[in-house]
Amino acid sequence: MDNIAGTKSGLSWAVQISVILLVLLWLFPTFGLFVSSFRTADQITTSGWWKSMFASEQNLTLRAADAATQVQKDGLYVIEGNLFDGGNASGEITVWGTSSRDISAFEPGATADLADGQKITVQSNGDYVLTSPTEMEGRSPRVFVTASSPPDFTTNNYRFLLVDPANIDGMSKAFFGTLTVTIPATIIPILVAAFAAYALAWMDFPGRALLIAAIVGLLVVPLQLALIPLLKFHNGIGIGKGYLGVWLAHTGFGLPLAIYLLRNYMVGLPRDIIECAKVDGATDFQIFTKIVLPLSFPALASFAIFQFLWTWNDLLVAKVFLIDPTAGTTVMTDKIVQLMGSRGGNWEILATAAFISISVPLLVFFAMQKYLVRGLLAGSVK
């Protein structure tokens, strides 16, 4: 009875578990990036995003105030203050020390003896008293503390990227530059591929089978093989390092998949509709615009999602065909690399910029995801 059509397969549970695992595999990093975008650099470097809702301990190297702030009290030179003043660190000190070899030598409230008769007392909230029998000079001693910090989230990362005058020009220019690249590079391949797919699906002409075979073959050609020859060609005709050049590059690299996907969908449309339209006197252009295109919207939307995601997240093609320091043209992916720097760092800004970068593709995907499966399954069944 298991092989009867319409019965539920015994392995359906395996499919459901696999789908859940794939969703979680995609969801966890995205949610982690979202949480990290609201954390500070110290929090990101000391604990994972999954610990952001709990208090965390971190080892800090702090320093008392400069000797210029000392005052005389009862025959001693005294410096008072809070170790957390002037920095982003905060929390409750659990243990502390005056040497990096033993950072947990003292409990809060204890007094440590330093060189030249100096003494320092540190409280759990970071308050300290540094005393000396003689006038202090130079820098104050370092204090190594282990502090327990409560959960803390900030919107300063988003303010820096979206509001700060020192950075908003570069990021906004990169955002609109990415839109300028992505929207035409998504629309142009769809327009060209739709005409080609209709011709390969419903029009008879010599060499059609060879064209279909050539398109399938182009699907496996790495785009890296064509970068340098195509750039030389663009420079030769005067469109290198500009928006037109990157639009045509993305169009050329995206056309094989677009034609293959749309052709498979169009060839599966009911033949009776096409034949009835021809009997009624409709031309191929009328059939294409009034019948085939509306029925092929799921396939068009499916390819639009893929092409938009590829062009929005692209760095290689933009580096080769667009980014020009003299013209100031750049994209979001290149701006994120610049924020990261050559040696890394600024992880909180990098996480925020990355989440801003993926927010637009996420909106496009969720808005059109209902057409994705229908477009991907084009031509798989009759």
C-alpha cells in the first residue's frame, strides 16, 4: 500500500527535519549578526552573541588618573577617582591585581602595596584611592581587573553608519551606488532572456537545438575566465570602469541561467493556448506579451530574486568593472571591506554594516518568496 499514489511517504519526517535544519542553519547566523550589530567592540571580542542576554566577565587593564590630579591629605599625596572613568568599560569588579601575572590577587576593598611606599585601594564599583608618601610623577600604575558586566545594547553603531556626518556620505553613496548597479542589472537580463526564452520554446528556426545546448554549456563556465578579456573589450569601446560596463557584465553573466530557467517554464505552458491564439490571428509578439509573459511571472520573479541577490552581494565584478577611486564610485560590499580594514577590527561596525547590507535582499526575498519554488520547479513535471 505504500506505493499507491496519493499516500504519504514514510520518509516525510526526514524531509521535514531536513527543512527545519536548513532553516535553522540560515537563521542562526542572521540572528547572531543582528544581535552583534547592537553590541560594543568589547562585548563582541569577549563573548559570543548567544551570551548577550547574560552578565559576562572580562579582563580589563585600567589605569588611575594622572599625577596632575593628586592632592595632599594628612601628609600624603592622594589620587582618587573611578577606574572606569574615561572609557567604554563598566561593570562590577570581582577580583583585581597590580601585576599581569596575578590579576586575581585581591578582592574588592583590599589594599595593595606598590613601589616607593605607594598604596592603592580598589572598590567593586571601580572607585580607587592611590596614596604616596612623596609627590607622584609620571603615569599612574596599571590595575588589572576582572569585571562582571550586565547585558548592554547600544544603537551607536547605527548612528555612526547612518547619522554621523563623518561617515554618512561614504555609506549613503555606497548604498545608492549598489542600488544603481543592482536594479538595472536585474531588469536588463530579464528583458533580454524573456524574448530569447520564448523564441527557444515556441519558435521553430534552424540551429535552435544547438543554441539550447550552448546555453546549457555556458552555465558551467566560471565568470573569472571572462573577467580580463571582457574588461579589455569594455576599455576598447570606452565603457570600462562605469555603470554601463558593470550592467552589461552582470547581464552577460546572468543570461545563461535566465534563459535556461525561463525557457523551461515557457515550454511547459499549455500548447492549446498558444495554438488557439495563432488560429485567432495573434502574432508571436502579441502571444508573448499578452499570454506568455503573464503566465511566466513565477519564473520571472524567481530569477529576479537570484539576480538581485547576486548583484547586491557582488564584490568581484564591481571591483573589476566599476570601482574607480578617481570617480568615487563604490558599492556596499567594498565599503564594508574598507570599514574592516586590512588587519580587521571594528567588529561592531562591521556587523552593523553587514546587517544593513543584507536587509534589502531579505525584504526582496520575503516579498517574492512565494514565487521562488514555482519558478525553480519549472519544467520538472508535465
